Amino acid sequence: MVDVARARKLADRIKVVVAETLETRIKDPRLGFITITDARVTGDLQQATVFYTVYGDDAQKADTAAALESARGVLRSEVGRQTGVRLTPTLTFVADAVPENATHIEDLLAQVAAADAEVHRAAAGATYAGDADPYKAPRDEADEADEPDQADQPDHGDEPDQGDELGQAEGARDSAR
């Protein structure tokens, strides 16, 4: 196994070499408007996968895939010459799915935005089903008048006062001394 940083550097170099070679040396008319988006190398540096996108319809994408397949040998020899590695990795070209995924995500986001706008339109004229705060009961002055305060309670002389009991106990203790 090779160091991950070395594999990443080699993958970046392969991406640049393939892009420059496609631009300068490959003159295949089937080659469409192509962009090399990424390259990945296996841990043993024997296989390289080059990801690309093509601007155009399905026919142009198929023609570009065929042109890349026919130019694989030239591209591999150029990668070997410019990178200087002992064993030149085998190149595999894969159409990148990023543009299709991005389009799909944009469509989903548009659907969510439309649904969110519909919810906001429905909520604009809505009111509460009950009170604004159903858990808070308003207090009326009439309710407060029905409940007597502790201070308004009459003092019954029958009940002993706790203060009196404490005073009697202290007096008994003082007389015992």
C-alpha cells in the first residue's frame, strides 16, 4: 500500500495531464465539450479512474465515451511520460453523475419551496381555534371577591395559639432554674 497523500497527488496530476492532453493532442471529432472533474487512484497505484462530464445530449455523451475509449492508449502513455512513476496506472473513464444529481436536487428544492409557499398562504389568514393562549385563564375581580384572604378570617378564641404555648414552656423552664 502507498501513502494516501502520494496517491492523492498522483490522482491530481493524472487529472491535469489527461485534461491537457485531451485539449492539445487528441483531435477526434467525436470528442465533445468535455470537462475532467476528478481522478482517483487505487492504493497500489495500478488503476486510475478518471471522471468526466460532457455538455450536450445523450448522443454527444456516447460519442465522447467512444472517443475516450479509443484514445486511452495515447492518454496512458502521456500520463506515464509526465508523471514518471515506475508502473503507469491503467485508465478507466467514468461519466460523472454530479450534473444529473445537482439537477435532481434542484428539482426537489423547487418542489419543497412550492409546498412551503402553499403552507404560508394557508397560514396567512388562519386564526387560533380557541383563545390565543388556552392555558392562561383570565382572572376576574368577581372571582377574587369570592375568595376570602387569610387576614379576613375571623380569629376563634377556642383554638390555642402556638405563640402562647411556647411562652408557657419558656416560663416553666425559667421557674425551674
